[in-house]
Amino acid sequence: MVVKKEKKIKKTVTTKKEAKKKIRIEAKKEVQKKVKKEVKEEVKKKYIEAVGKRKESVARVRLIKDKPGFIISGRTMEEYFPLQDYHKKILDPFKTTNLENSFFVSIKVKGGGITGQAEAIRLGISRCLIKIDEKLKPALRKAGFLTRDARIVERKKYGLKKARKAPQWSKR
């Protein structure tokens, strides 16, 4: 015995209301795209952005010509880096170029440890300052703030305890 299944075909009937609704939705999407483009262009004019990296740390730095201040991942510099050594590392590019207290600095940093993050921020700030004024490049280059430190952790090899540390060798 063969049973035939009938397939139901759904017909899409568009009424005037549905057609008008679709047109309104498409128009809204177009307007939203235009607004997003305009906002992005305005935001680009307001700040200078650069990325700094060190080991596993990545820092996105934005300099804004506004009242001076620091925000690092939503916290103040004193909260994020409690030690003065890190403050000095981060502020070194400004001291070298004599631009202290002239920018509002917004930073998003992730990955790595505290030292790696501080040095990634320093590289990002230095790159931002070069985008602002190309004449600052020799001073920052001489201080060593523009060189990306390429040293990363060496991988562990099989048969060894760490990257190079071998187990104790026994003659017999």
C-alpha cells in the first residue's frame, strides 16, 4: 500500500499594509546606515588612535585634545597601575616630547601581565603622538619608544621540562 503525502504550498500574499511596512523598514535601515557613517566620520575627527603591543598584551590608545586625564579599561591610572614605576613608563613619551597634561588619554588594554600592558600602552601613546606631529619621531625613536619589543615566550619542547630546561641526566 502506497501512501502519498501531499505537500502544502504556502502562498505569500502581500497586502498593501505589508508592502508599506516593508518599505518603511528598508527606509529605516538606509537612514541608520547613513547615520552610522556620519557618526564614524565625526568620531574620527575627534581623536587619534593607535595600537601598541608587547608580549601577549594589546593596548588601543586614543588621544583626545581635551582636558588632561587618563582612563585605562574604565578605571583611573592609579587604580589600574598602583605602582609608580608603571606610571613613569606610561608617561615617558609625554615627558620626552614636553606634552604633559595636554591630552585626555583613553585606553583599552587586554592580555598579558602588568608590565607587558604598561609597555604596550607606552608604544601606543608614542604612535599616537607621531600621528599628531611627525617632528616628534626622532626624539621618541632615540628614547626607544617606537620599537616594538618582539620578544615573546618560547614554546615548551617535548622531552623537556620547559622550553630549554632538561630533566636531570643520569649516567647509569
